[in-house]
Amino acid sequence: MNHQPQFVVIDANDKFVLVRDEHPGHQHEHEHARVTEDPESVIRSLDTQFPGGLKGRRVYCRNDDGGFDQLVHYFGEFTQLSHCSSDQSRFLATFCR
């Protein structure tokens, strides 16, 4: 799949950025990747959207299944994908209403 992920920023502040995956859920070759399939490009894109870059902001993604993942980065360079704990997920869900 060569298409970059589509996502929407749900909330952003000086501590974190929360995005929602806009993957349509179908498996046709013309569609976009999921955020978790190409987190590097998501971090690169977000890093350009904020004055001065992402810096130390944490980046979270709400997935199609309602769960949350953290796209861990070091000042705009993606390092790993980490599944959020149930406590983190409950907190982040409050921003998705």
C-alpha cells in the first residue's frame, strides 16, 4: 500500500496530540493505510503542523476498534508504537465525545 494514512486531529495541547484514524475499513488498493501501518509519516506530518514541531508532545491515535495507541517519537522522529493502558484509554476517550 503506497497511500499515506488519513487522520483527523481530535485534540491538541502543549502536552499531547490525539488523532483519529480515518481509514475507511475496506481493503482496496486505492485506499489509505491505517495510522498504525505508517506511523512514521503521521509523526512527520504532525511535526510540520505545529509551530516549532511536536517537541515533547505525546501523540495518541484512536483506532477503528475504539482502542488507543501511542506513537512514540523523539522530537518528531518516530521511535515505536505502544498500546495504551486501560487507564490511559479511559482518559483519552473523554476527548472523543
